[in-house]
Amino acid sequence: MAEITAAMVKELREITGLGMMECKKALVETSGELKAAEDLLRVKSGAKASKAAGRVAAEGVVGAYFSADGKTAALVEVNCETDFVAKNADFLAFASALAQLVAQHDPADVAALSALPLEDGTVETKRQALVQKIGENLSIRRLHRVHTGAKLAQYLHGVKIGVLVEFEGEDAIGKDLAMHIAFAKPQFLSRDEVAPDVIARERDVLVARAQESGKPANIAEKMVEGGLNKFLGEITLLGQPFIKDDKLTVEKMLAAKRAKLLSYRFFVVGEGLQKRSDDFAAEVAAQAKAAAS
């Protein structure tokens, strides 16, 4: 069996929101398998599924660009090591310049963006110069560009969340959708897009929970279907309660407004990355000790 470390327990606590001892026991029972331990806790405690899009795990900013004619827009995530650098004016200007380059040149990926000209060199030489000037590693993580004959809306929640929405309908619809997405962070557009393995895993959890309840088979079956419908509503944009009127789903709101959502994309800074957890005081002490020796 794999050794159960404090880091494993901490990660499971962050996912489930449950106590340390509960998480450690679940990891022991599942031989250190994180996903299996999460499912076990959800069966026993009713803990909700994790929302990975809501877990910010690294520092940086989302750079954004929106063309004057409203037909082209771009987002770029640029990461750094500390929140202090994320507020640096040169770093912020770099992220903004990258977003404009993405919108204007439509690079295929980060490598193509890095090769584009910027100031007296390329994006990559500018990045390297900033690393030398600021003293931290900087990386361009991802980019997204939209050019459309329909309408675009962009929403930035500070510099940590950026949303782009392509839509048809009144201008206010796009802004409302973008703000909703920033708040609710849907994993999928609709139920049709949810991967079969995601549904299967959730169904397994719900079946096990229903069996533990001791309810008759017909009631247990309804519990499973009801739970699955609720789960799909929570993770799909069209199924979520609309942020400005929770009596309507986003799908029903769009129908009422005779509007249509064509596409959307959002970036959350650090989503899925491992955040540094260094003890700053300990690091300084270690450096001082090394300098004295």
C-alpha cells in the first residue's frame, strides 16, 4: 500500500471539504488512491463532487484584448511564482501585449505565440528579459481567440478570471452570460457534452449512497436519477440556474430572450497547477545560513 502522506490528506481535504481524520481513513481504505478515496467519502458523507475550475493553484494574470469593432477577442494566461509579481506593471503590460498579438496574428499555440515579434525581439526574448528583470520564472500557459460574424462579450473578474462569449441576441445577454460563467464556472455546455465516464462515475457514487440508505429499490432508483439530474444541472452551463434569476435555467433564459449561445471559454489563473507552498521565513533562514557558512 502506498504511504499516506500529509500532502495527500491535504489534497483530499481541499477537494471534499471534510475533516483530516476522515480523509486519512478514506485514503487508507483505498490504498492511497485519491479518486477512489474521494468517491468513498462522497458515498459516506454526501460530499459534493469537486469543482476543479474553482481551485486557483498558481499565481499570474489573464491578459485580455477586445477589438474596436467587437468581432475579435482574445485571452492569454501568463503565470508567475508570486502574487507580488502578478501586480507588477511590466508583467501586466506583457500579458496585455500578448493578448493583442493573439487577436491580431491568431497563433496556433504558445510556441507560435512565443516566436512572434515584440518590441525589439520576439515574445520569447521579451519573456526572458522580464525573468532577468523581475527575478521570477514567467510562463505563457494558454491562449484563446475568437473571431466571429455574430457578437462577442468579454468579462474580467479582476485579473484572475477571464471569459469570452460568442452569442446572438441583445448586447446585455452576452454580458450577463459572461458574468454567470465567471461565477458558476460550468464544466460543460450541455448534457450532450458530458463525457460518459463522468456520468458513470457519478452514477456509481449515487447508487452506492442509495444502497446505504436502506430505501426500497424503487425509491433508491428515483434517488439515483434525481441526484444525477441535479449533478448534470450543476456542471452544465445550460442547466445551471441563471445568476440573475435562479427560477430560470440559463437555457430557459436564452429561450425567453430569443438569444443563442454559440461558444464560450473561460480561464481561471492557475487552474489545475500546483501552487508553491514554501515557508517564506524558513526559506530566508536557510539562505542566510548558507551565506554564513
